Amino acid sequence: MPNISRTIYPLQIALEDFLFDESIKIGLLTVDQLTESKTIVENDSELSLSQYLSRFDSSKEIKKAAEARLLSFLSSFSCSKNQDVHNFLTTGRCISFEKRNRSRTYLILNEENEILGYFSLALKTLFAQRKSLTNSLRKKINPGKCRASFPENLDYYNVFLIGQIGRNDSFESKDLSLSDFFSEIFSILVEVQNKVGGSSILIEVDNNQKLIDLYKEHGFQHLDTDQEDLSQLLILFDGI
């Protein structure tokens, strides 16, 4: 196997980087004003980029220009196997979700800063019938009890959701495999778990048996649901 160097580039950081670049490009900032922690020094005070730009009437236009440049960079990604994965990154939905704190998207770049692939993570409340999970798995996840207005056989679970995951059509599995994806995802979520808790990860995929089997090979358990067009698979942190 070739030694592929990869970098995780959070979209949240990318938004900030492109905004810094745009501000410097139009002369609102100079590189000398920036600290190592990306704050702005002015009159012996340190300001965040948002604080600094808020004083300018053109701040909205600057942000739009920065997001347009970022979107141009994201448009190099293509995923013909899944249109939703493709559109989420290339049409700006990922930026909208990021700004509204609905999810966090992470780009995986190679040494040439090309997008190998990406994934997005979010929080979700999963409602599942008790029969869809084994008793041992239910005890480990520690489900919550639904209110009386819900069916008696229904539990809920607070889970981490892999909302999107996909490799760029320009690259192959030797460049970025599913195992590579999960290695990066788990390393991020273990840090989150250590700070706020959490015990399981959910992924929702098309009802494609080959795809379901692929995730089951990586430790996910297929849940029995009533959804016709979507399959849900769950994995415990304990096994990571």
C-alpha cells in the first residue's frame, strides 16, 4: 500500500481561512496583524475576526465573497454514486448547516490540497423499536423511555450521526478507504465522548444490501425499521 499523506480540514476552519484571505486580499487586514491563534492585534487589543469585521459596512459582502471562493474550491468534489452526498458539499448546503450549527463537515485532503473525500457529523435522537436491538446492546446504549403518547415498544437513543460520507470520484479506495474514513471519524468522536459522553454512532444508507453488508463488516448492526427507502446501522463506541 502506498503511503498516502492525508489532512483533516474542518469546514469551520476553512470558512475562517477563506474569510481571512479575502480580508487581506481587499486590504482590510495585513498579515502582520495576525497572531498564531488567528486573532487580530489592534491598539494593544486582540480581536476575533468577527469582532474586527463587524465594524465595517462591507462585512456582509466580504463574507459572501469568501464563501463563494470556498464553494469554488468545494466544487472540485464529485460523487456520481450518491447525488445527495455530491450536492451537500458542492451546492453550499454544508456551509449553511455549518453556520446554523446543524452539523460539522470535515474535508480530507491530500498533500496537494485536493479533496479526497469528506464526511459530516451531527447529533440525532433515534427512535427505535425494542426488537430492533438485542437486549445486550440496549443495555449498553441505555435507552430513554418515550412518553405515554408513543407506542410502548419504542425507545429513544441520543446518538452521533454520520450524516454524509463520500470519496471524490477522482480517487480510488487505495487513496481513501472506508476504513480510513472510520479511523478519522472515530478519532474525532472519541474526543467528543471524553468531554460530553455518548455511546453510539448511527449511519443511514440507501436500502442496498451490498452497502449494508459493507458497513456490517466494519462493526455496524443493522436496525429493523419501517422505513422503505432507508436503512439504519448502529455501532457502539465500546468496540472502538
